[in-house]
Amino acid sequence: MVLSISTYQPDIDAAIYYLQRGVILLTNTAPAPDKRNLERHSLVYFVPLYDQKTGNLRAHIVDVNLRGFLATSETPFLSGSLHRFRMESDMDLELADEVDFNAICLWCKKDGEEDVYDAGFKFINLSVQARMAITSYG
């Protein structure tokens, strides 16, 4: 396990949550200005994301492009943390029903007054299978 405090001010509860689960945290991952060149595609329905190791539901993808995605969750994500997700789809896409991929959380913030968090993620080394699944949602 690797832990380092990022320049982003992490929520202490989120840091403890991830430390207890052995999540790797990267250094110097301050939120950067929005430099997206690819348009994100809003999804018709939120795609569930599961932790590859535990199988627990972690979040739902709200919008996506080939570089990253916006997710919503009841649990905050720590900026700079690396996650191994599994995306499952009920859509008939002629693709695998499950797609595994890795992503880094770039930022996370509470969404209004509700106990819901929005988080921006960047994909890490997407497989061909994952690319095909993601483009099928757009």
C-alpha cells in the first residue's frame, strides 16, 4: 500500500476509508483546470461501477468519453486514488457483459445538500474491449 497526501485537501473520512481498504494514493494530484478536448456523452441511464476485488457497488457513471468520466456515489472518493472498476451493462451491445478498467480520481466534491458525491476520473491504459464498451455508450 502506498499513501501520500495530495495537494488537494482530502476529506479525512475518505482518507481513512481508503486506507483501511488498501487503496493506492498518488502524490501531487491537485485538480487541474478543465482541459477536455473530447466531448463527454451523457448517458441514457447511469452505468453501475463495481470494485473489481470486492464486487461492491461503488458509483454510477453519469457521462463519459475515451479519456475519463463523471461518476456519482454515496461515498466520497479521495483525489489521487487509483481504482480498479468493473462496469456491467444490461444493454445488448454485442460486447462482454462485464468490462474491467483502472481509473484515477482527479477530484471529488459533494453534490449539493444531499449525501451524494460527484467525482471526475481519468482512465488508465484502457483495453480495446473497454474502449469499445465506452464508445457504445456515446
